[in-house]
Amino acid sequence: SRITMISVPQLLMGLTGFGAVVGALATYTIMASTKRSRAKVKVTETSKGSNCFVPVATAKVLKAAKAVRWYSPPFSPKNVPRFYDVSSFTEDPDLFQFIIDLFVGYYEGFPPSQRPTCIVGCDARGFVLGPPIAMAMGIKFVLLRKDQKAPGVLVEGSGYSKEYAEAHDERMCLRLGSVSPKDRVVIIDDLLATGGTAIAGMEVVTALGATVTQFGAIVALEGLNGIENIRKAHGGKYKGVPIFTLF
């Protein structure tokens, strides 16, 4: 990782993700205007010893999974074979609330000494999921930005590739001081594909001294070896990080 000074043009670029966060916060503030009681979420390990978990497949969970749309070429951006659309649930307040409740109920079920103290959302769809989870839990939300699109003194990770081609490898960054060595961090994204974004996030969070206690996403895509790649990254540094997806 490396420390980088941010320029004024980069500061302006950093504001582009602000609307997504404000929109998610405003939506959730309305959705959570009344106190909600959440039951502890029951989970099952996808395979013995995998340290990967999904909610127990209740009727509501199965209904939510079926409601998340995906598109294939020519209707998916950058010809991604199976592009999952977060607007499937953001446009459905009841479904959105149910998904947020699953994450919150799961994390709040941890013993107090193990509960997250910070949600870090991946640029950009993690900016939709992360803020309502953090607000519901009363903890801070931190933006994990791409390519120095954040103000301040930045800690930047190494480049990574994704499931579709880009002009250059992207890098993730956090502002120095945004997470502390005392923080127990959950990294949130919409999906887990090749694992590149997750690994980049873990790299930067740990470079700031914090502990990554979980990675969470709506869906783990099959056939792209994302979980395997996380387990092998940096000599197995993140092999013990639990992964929680809805399906």
C-alpha cells in the first residue's frame, strides 16, 4: 500500500459517489422512521469448513433471492455474462428493508466483543447497501473509493482486475484516519465475483491497522473463484475472514 496526496481535480471526482450515499441514507431514514425489532438471523455454512455463510433458506429468503434480477448480453453493461441489478431491491422498499434486516440481524447476533464497529462500502454499489446497515447498527460508514476518487491523504492498495475488461487495473483507497486500529470492519459490496475488489478492500483496511472481521455481499457468482482467490491472496492472509452472502 502507499500514501498519496489528493489534488483538487481528484477532490471533485470524489464527490461523484456522494449522491449514492445521500440517496441511500435518505431512503433508509424514511424506511427506519419507526423502531424495528430484528430477530437473530440463522445461517448455515455453505460447506463444512468453508467459513462461508448464507441465511437459512426460509420462504422469505428464497423469495428475496428470486426477486433479484440479472441480465446477460446484450442487456448487461460491458457484456458481463450475468449482471445482477441492485435496483431489483432498491425499487422495492419492502424487499430492500428485508435485505438490510438480514445483514443487520446477522451482525447484531455476534457477541458484543465481536460485533463490527465500522462498515466499509465498496465503490460504488456498496454505497447503497452499507449506509443503511451502518445506521441501523449505530456505527460508522466509510467509503472505499476507486482510483484516488477521495479527498485527503490516501492509503492506496495495489491494482486488481475484475470479471470484465477495463482500460487499466483499478486501485482502492481509504483516507488516512477513516478507520482505526481498534475497528472491527465489515466490507460490503453488491456481489462477489473474482474477489479482486474484496481483496483490494481487505488490503487497504489492514494497511490502516484495522481488522477485517467479515466480507458481505448479496450474491457470490459461481465459476469465477472469488472465494478461492480471497483465501489464496497474499499467502493466505485473508483465509480466515468469514464471508456472508444472501445466496
